[in-house]
Amino acid sequence: MRDGDREGKSGAFEELLDEVSPQPASSLADVPWTLHDIAGATVAFGLIFGALAATLAGVRYLEASFVPEGGTYVGGALLMILEGALIVPVWLFAIRKYRIDWQTLGFRSFNVLAGCGLTIALLTVSFTVNVIWAGILSLFDLSIQQDILPVFGGGTVGLGIAWVAAGIVAPLVEETFFRGFLLPALLQKFSFWAAVAINALVFALIHFQPAAVVPFFVLGVFFCLLYRVTNSIWPSILMHATMNTMAVLAAYALEIGLVPTPAGS
């Protein structure tokens, strides 16, 4: 009886999504690429990631050895290139292979009022989840926010590079790959909620921040819902960019002492 109730509620929610969405869920899966292409794209990105990561590690080593007073901005620039490299497999295994346009990957127009309204609502929930999760982590002397600015060189220039990387490049590239490319392929094989869960989990794990897996997973679910409801990845890009920009600004505020850190941290 309970399983039936859960299935009923899930089905009712999906019906609600169908009512407020311009296209049914099945339309998102109507793409030429498959999970086989996703596997190929993952291998391609792994090779690119390995090469760029090795280069970045070498640069960071040289900076630590010869520029001990804070380093340069080369490492941050390479990290931005590493993030942007995620778009290459999408181009190879979708755009180039099937000769499609970027609209097929979700770069479509949407209802601005409804899309922005839902984005603001989900942003509010996301910030609430982050605050609650940060409070839980603080009980174990853990932090949800990594100090990322030193990777980009620190200071105002480092802030600018970090914002371009996290506030512009990352949202565009990650939403294209995870929501525009990966989610439709998953929907070909799995139910909507299973596909969303897998998508969000991969998105959370790929950030390599164990303490932040839960909020990243929640964000992944919200980004999928935005795409589902608006039939466009632009709202999820907007929300993603807003969240990352706030994270970069928070890190900078801590760096310059605008926000006091707890004693002993």
C-alpha cells in the first residue's frame, strides 16, 4: 500500500510537471546520441582531463618552488581551460557526429517570467539547504566551502579569474554536458526520476568535494527540474552562475577579512 502511495505521488508530480512544461518529458529524450556516445565522451574527457591535470600539477609545483610568495595566475588560467575542456566531448559526440545545432542540447528560448520565477524559488531553497548542511558540517569541524581563490592566484586579479572560471565557464560547460547532453541519454533508458538521480549524483561526485556531495546533489536535481519545466538549459545556467558567483564572493570576503573567521580556524 505504501509503495502504491509513493508511486501515485510520483506519478501525480510528473503529471504536474507535464502540465507546466511546454513539452512532455519524452521530448527531452528525443535526441540522436545515446549512452554509448556518453561513454565515448567520458573516455575522451578523461584523456583531456589527464593531460591538462598533469600540466596544471606541474605548473603548481613550479610556482611553489620558484614563486613562494603567492604564485602566479597561470595555474588558475589552466584550471579554467580544464573546466572548459568538458565541452570538447560534447562537440565531438553530439554536434559533430550527428550534425545537430546547439538548440538540440537545450539552448532554446523559454518563458522568461516562469523560468526566472522558478529559478529564484529554487535558489532560495538551495541557499537554505547549504546553510543547514554547513551547520551540520560545523559540528564535525568541517567546511562546505573550499578556499579556492589561492588556486587562481589570490587578490583582485585572482578573484576576476575565479569568477570567469566559476561564474561563466563552469555554468555554461557543466549545464551543457550534464543537463543538455547526459540527461536526455539517461531518459532513453531510465524513468524520469531515476535519470535525474543518476545525473545529480554524477554531477555531485565529479566536483571531488566529499563534504559538499549533498548540496551538490540537491543542486543537480534542481537543475534537471529547471530543464524539464522550461525545456531550456538557460535557466539552469543562470541559477548555476548565481550560486557559483556567490561562492566566489564569499571566498573573497573571507580572504580579505570582510567576514571574520572563527578563532582557531
